[in-house]
Amino acid sequence: MFRSRAKEEKAPADAVVTDSKQTRDPQAKKGRPTPKRSEAQTQRRSVANTTTSRKDAAKRQREERRAQMDRQRQALAGGDERYLPARDKGPVRKFARDFIDSRFNVAEFFLPMAVIILVLSMVRVGSLQTIALLLWLVVIVLIVLDSFVTAFRLRKQLAERFDGQNRRGAVAYALMRSLQMRRLRLPKPQVKRGARP
């Protein structure tokens, strides 16, 4: 009559009693054997040795992130597939990189040509400014044409080599790589110009 209701609610109404002869720790989760004493002691020691302050945890996280970024930087320089960022991983992306790196692209010379054209357009001679304007037009048309040809050839090669694999985004990835100067590309080029990827 004067019992607490909380205890009645906590106890399950239809608790199943098992006939198991194996004794188990009452605090251990059901179905999991009690750890051996040596395992429990090593686990307690490892937990006791780790610091739990927020400052130390943040410091450890920073160090792990720095080490991961360092591995990623080395992978971008050396081409180690294990530590590359997600956008650069996989055989399809590697083939797209090698395809772009093995040929000359008009787009990779865009920055040097843009500097020359800008210098020509700043000179106060009318004929040089007209030439600079025409050069802008020629450069843009050449880049667009070269990009179309590259995309067509790469799409065809990818369809032949990686028929069942996911090729989504590989052509756009390759075209973005072709806009960068060869020396500044990351991951670093692994094939020489003229070599077959």
C-alpha cells in the first residue's frame, strides 16, 4: 500500500528468467562475457593515464589534425593514394590527372598570356590595344575549343577503361586541372608530357 510506484515501474512486468549456468557480472551488458581480470586492469590503467581536461583534448585534436594535414600534403606531393583528399582518390581520378598531365593544354598557358595581354592593353598606342583585344578573343576561343576536344577524348577513354565504375565528375575535375600551370598542380604530375596514361 505504501510502496513507491517508481520501483514498480522500473521492474519489467514480464521479465524472462534464463536457465543459464554461466555466471555473469550484473553490471555487464547482457550477452557480453565478463572481461578477464588482466584485461580489466589494463583498461583501467589506460583510462587513468589519459587526461580528460578540455584543454588537453583540444591540444591532442590539433596535433592529430596537423599530422593528418602533413600526411595529406606529402601525399599531394608524392601521389600516395592512401592519404589523398577524397576528391583526388580513386583510379578514375588518377587516370584523369594522368590524361591531362601527359599533354599540352592551351588553358595552362592562360595566366602568362593574360599578363602579356594586360601589359599590351595598358600601353597608350591604339594599334597595340587593338592587338591586345584580338589576342583576348583568340585565347578564349582556343581555350574553349581545346577544352571541348579534351573533354570529348577523356570521356571516350573513361568509358572504355572504367565501364562499370562511377565516372561522375571526372571530366570536370580534369578540366579544372588543365587550367592550372603544370608546376603548380596538386597532386604533382606523375607522367611526362607525351607519355600514355
